[in-house]
Amino acid sequence: MTLDMNKLEPLLGKVVNELGAASNAALVILGDKLGLFRALSQGKMTSAELAKRTGTHERYVREWLSAQAATGFIDYDKDTQKFSMTPEQAAVFAVDGSPVLMTGGFNLMSAVYQDEPKLAEAFKTGKGLHWDDHAECLACGIARFFEPGYRAHLVAEWLPALEGVVDKLERGAKVADVGCGHGISTRLMAEAFPNSDFVGIDYHQGSIAHARHANGFRNLRFEVARAQDFAGEGFDLVTMFDALHDMGDPVGAVAHIRKVLKSDGTLMLVEPAAGDSLADNLNPVGRVYYAGSTHICVPTALNQEVGLALGAQAGATRIGEVVREGGFTRFRKAAATPFNMILEARP
């Protein structure tokens, strides 16, 4: 075997980086769980000082800090031998309510590694995985991953980007949030628009139980139902947050939404940011979403009827085809972030 070192060395460099990233992901989860990031964000500390503040063992903490510093997630001063976090590092790893908090994404890693044997079997059989087949921490990790973006953008930017929707919500509208999961998006809207009535809908009983437990709004309820046949009619707005591409029958879901939506109503779809082709998505964001789609989105869709399996990187053009096939005539991209595209469909 003859190898081109000019090609081999960069590839090995990527592999070493990937091994470090995969291994350190578990340490990020530990740091979040034990409060190490939050404590360190308060100021410069030695490993002994951080261990004392967090009630942990110094020798473990010293190695954890070294791994985070080598990764670039925290800073190290060799003269004082103290560790610290910049405001940017703290925003990503330590500050609750930060719009760029990313620890939820690492929580997902626990679930996907636990699920690997089941996914391997699904690869062989072509069958899907129900939400209940996944590790219990998956739904919580997904909720934590998406919550910062929803809090930062949903009420302030995404809803105002839709034609006439905010005015309706302020006056009093009827809204269904389909595929609501733990109900974070639904609660944010219910809190912002007390004159409107909201129902969060999801087929997964465990997620709806969690959503009901966290609900504290008089204008909000949660129901277990499928997107293709949930109850109700006369909705002014139906929302789907990072959910349509997970559905085995997305056309059926859109068609039912069209049936229960008012003639002047709006369907709002929040989908992962994506171009319309694989070549468009060969970038860091696409990489994250293709991996997540392999672990979660495609198995979920293949577990359901029809099993269309759009995948997380379907792109606006493909989503538009599904929306039009479901009975809508107007479709546009209303807003976008590095991680999401906000799509508006009208009858």
C-alpha cells in the first residue's frame, strides 16, 4: 500500500481532533452537571479553588480543567497557574438563559451513544425507532439544545417576520403548536400573548407529560395526538418547530393542518438551516445536522406510516414541495439564523 503523505497527514489530524472532541463531550456533560463551568465563570481559579467551591476532588478537577483548556473551552494562565473563562466561553457553557448556551447539545451525546446498538440494528433491517426506543435523556437533551435559540428569536424576530401574525396574537388568536415536545416553544408564545389560546400537540406521551408538569399558563394546554389528525379547527396559526422533517407522513400532517386552519391563517415552520443539495450543506452546521438526522430524524420518520424520511437537511425547496402538496399555495422563507430557517405557508 502506497500512501500520499500530503493527503494522509491532514486526514490523521482531523481524526485526532475528532477523537478529542468525542472524548471531551462526556467531560462537558460532567462539567455542566457538577457546576464546574458555572463556578469557573465567576473568576480565575486554581484547580484546588474550583474543587473547593464545587465540592469535588481536586485531582479529578485538575485533569478536567486541563482537558478543557487544551480544547479551548476555557483559558489557562501559565504564570499564575489559574484557569478562567472569557465572557464568550461563559455564554456558551455557563450562563443560564444565554441565547448561545450549547450544553444541551452535549447532553444529546449521552443518548446517541447509548442508542448505537439499536441504530446498528435499524441499519440492517430498515426499520425505524420510536421516541420510546431512545435513551431517556434524548428528549431532555433536545429540549435543552433548542431552548436558547427559541428564547432569543421566537417572539422577538420570528413571529414578527410573519405577515400579520403578531397583530392577531395580540388581539386574541387560536394557535396549535404541533410536535411541541416538552412545550418550550408553546410556553414562550403563551407567555408573550396572554389574549391568545394555545394548545401544544405531540404524539409522544412522555414529552406531553413533561410539558403538562411545567405548564403554568391559563391560556395553554397540552394534548397527546398525531399531526395528521389532531382535534380542533378554526386555527389562526399553526406552528411546527424542528418537527416536520421528523414525520413519516409530512404531507398528511400539512394536509390536516390546512384543513383545520382558517382561510386567512398561517402555518409557521421552523426547520434546520439547510441548502437544497448535499453540496450546499457540506459545512460545520450541515455536519451537525446530518449526524443528528442519522441518529434521530430518519429513524423517527421510518418508524411511522409512509416513512418519507425527509431528513434534517431537506432544504427549503423540498419543504416547499411538501407544503404545496399538502394544499398550501403560498410559501416563503420569512427569516433565518445560522441554525434555523423560518418558513411561512398560507392557504
